[in-house]
Amino acid sequence: EMQLVESGGDLVQPGGSLRLSCAASGLRFSAYSMNWVRQAPGKGLEWISYISESSRTIYYADSVKGRFTISRDNAENSVYLQMNSLRPEDTAMYFCASDPDTALMRCFDNWGQGTLVTVSS
Amino acid sequence: DVQLTQSPSFLSASVGDRVTITCRASQVISSYFAWYQQKPGKAPKLLIYGASTLQSGVPSRFSGSGSGTEFTLTINSLQPEDFATYYCQQLNTYPPITFGPGTKVDIK
């Protein structure tokens, strides 16, 4: 089982920036695709970004495209989310989640505990 | 985008009950379909992947079935620790990877 620990969440003003980190341990991080998922207070789950194991393939939800950037460092067993031009509607708990991304297994099998981002003046 | 709808959105049940949650997709999905359980203040937990494969460590009272556009999560003999919100997810056609809106299972 992979352990994931997010960090970097904070209170930030609209228009500001933040960088989230997710540190992995326990399994071969470089074999997994990684995702960021967010959950606004009292709301459901929203997938926002995916990065393949080699970083060759990256996807974003329309709601964050052009403002957020996902990246990973397999040597550091970490995935990151650079968040720019933040809006109040970006306020949420942000989770990272691993995906085995194989023909036999596609799912988010490990999740971090989340890091809270609040965008407010 | 593949839209997922869940029914019911809220369910009140008793310990020992059999509970069924349905998720319908706006287009045909392969087996890249999963179910998650989330308790308040916690991260989601994977229950089922491949529409019907039980994740390691998940109790056998949970089961998943379905294909095409309709999928079902069944909990046999509901236990106190099963009161939570359940989400379906499709990873067949993306981006975006989509989740259903959730079904909250509460104590009757």
C-alpha cells in the first residue's frame, strides 16, 4: 500500500498562487499515474488533474485548465500542483490519489489525507 | 464528458439491511468503473474497481455489478461502520475522469 501525504494548503487571496505537494512512500511511485481531486465544503468529489508515470501525458479539468500545473519528480517520490490565479471557487480540500493505470486496474487506489486551500480576501 | 448520476442521493437504513446504490452513465462505459466510500473528514476509500472486483481488505459484504451504462453497489447486512457517502467513478473516457454526485447512507 502506498502512503500519500499532502502539504501546502493555506489561506490565500483571490488572484494569488499556491503550490501543493504530495509525498509518496511504501510502493514504487514511478509505476503509478497520479491525480489531484478536490472537494469543496459540503460538496462531492471533483477530479482536476492527471499525470502519467513518466509525465508524458497530462490532463486537466476545464475548471482549472490554464491556471493549474501538475508535475512530478519520481526521484523525490512526489507530485505537485502549482495553482495560479486562484478564485474563491477553488476553495476546497485537495487530495492526491494514485492510479495503477494498467489494463487490469484503473482506479484511485490510494489517497492522501488532503490539504485545505481557502481562497478569500 | 461522461455524466454519472446516482440514485438514491440519500438513503436511510438500519443495521443488517441490504442496501443497493445505482449509478447510471450518459454513455457506455467499459469496465473502468469504481466505487468509493467516504466518511466525514476523511479521504475516500476504494471499495470496488473494474465494476465488480473487490479491493483487497474490503469486507465481502460489499459487491459491485453492472455493465454498459448501469452499475450497482450492494452492501449486504449493513454494519454501523458502513454509514458514509458512496461515490461512483468512471475512468473509461477522459478527460475528464468523472465522479457521481454521491449517495449518503444514514442510520434510520
